[in-house]
Amino acid sequence: MSDAYFTPPLFIQEKNEQDINLALTPWFCNTLNGPTWVAEPPPEIVRVEAAPTNPEIAMGTPYVVADIVKVTPNPPYGTETQLGFSAAEVVFEPFWATPAIAAAFGATLIQPGQAIQVSSPVSPLQYVEYDYGVFAGHWSPYQGTGNTLLTVSCTDLEHHDFPHVFASTDPLQPLVVSVGRYWPEQSIIRVADLWVKQGDALYIPPKPALPNQVCLDLHNNRNSALACWGNIQQNSITTHTLLQQNNGYFYWYWNALATVHNRPVMPG
């Protein structure tokens, strides 16, 4: 009897990296031929402003944060906060990303033909092309499970000092970015999946830890390839991300309960 093994599933693979100097090319320009970084957008491109944060806007599935289980400093990488939810499972409400829905979680939707000026208190930044596998979210950095492929995906959200751009650049599938809005004083968090149509992008400005914030806008993109579930021909997607590759300090908020992710209804 011969031994047979499954091909190891793709987790996350970096394909190309480009340094971005915001002093020279501060504009993320989403042209009809794809995204690029420019000193000034051409005249036919519409310039958009970053969406303001309105803490009174509440979208996504709500959960009571029953307690702060543990706060764990993890220098030099960041601080981990384990949240206790009053729930048996955590359902991320699925939405197709629109300007209003993105703004409800502190993000700005950049559609083809639009551009946004990006600023950052930290540098340098990198614009990286990745392949994300369908199982990338089935890993936990918090529970002592190492690099085990897990049967569940936990809630794992973050904010940080550097800006993000998540560009939906796969030729066949949309990009999925998991998001949350957390009101610490109310002990309420709302969670959702933003499905970003091909050609669109999300801009998330720097979100440092500030005192007395009414709400925290959180995100994570490890479930980027959710659109591939059920597709036996494709088990990963290509995407482009602006981030600080090295020396970034993160604020992670997580919960160990199993999460549920579904596809939103197709837009009309």
C-alpha cells in the first residue's frame, strides 16, 4: 500500500513588495487599469476624503462583551486583549462594501476612477501583493496551538498606528475583510465581513491607541479568501495591501469562540 498525502494548504504567500514613500507618492489612485501610487491624480480621477468616524453608527452583529478576560503585553509586537462574549458562537454579518457600510467601521471605499491621499505617522510603508488561502483564518496566534490548522476560526481583530489599503485585485473573486466596532464603555462589539468587489479597495487610516475613545474600529484580513469556499477550482485569492511590514505595534482584540461567515446576498 502506497502512502498518499494531501497537498499542504496555502496559508499566506508574499509575491511582490514595493516600498511606498508617501512624501513622493501620497495618492492611492484606483484607475480603471488597476491601483497605483502617484504624486497627483490625473484630472479625470475623483478625489475622495477619508470617511469621518461617527460612533453613533452601529452595523453588524452585536455581542455583549461580558468581561476582559486578559490583557497580555507582547513586546515589541503589540498588546493582546482577550474579550469574553456572552454568546455560544460569533456570527459575522456579511455585507457588500459600500461607502456607507465601510464608513460604519471606520474605513473608506475607493472605487475605480477614485483616489485618496494617504498619510502615516510612521514610515517606511510597503505595498505588498499576497496570495491568501482559504484556511488562512483557521490559525490562532493566541491559544498555544502553534501552526496547527484548526477546525474553527476565532474572532481576531486589530488596530494600529499605520494605515492600510486593502485592494481587491484577484481576477475572479472579491476580497473579504473582517471588521468590528467596539464600544468599551457600553461593553458592546459589532462584527461583520465586508465583501469588497473586484476592482474596489478599502482605505483604513492610522488608528493609534488614544485615551477616552468612544469606539474602536477594528479589522483583520486573514479571511480574505472566504469567497473561494465551495469553489473546488480556486482555493486562494490575490490581493494587494499597504502596511508597515516591520516594527509595527498592534492592538489585538480576540475571542476564542467559533465564528460563522456567510456570503452576502448579491447586490441588485
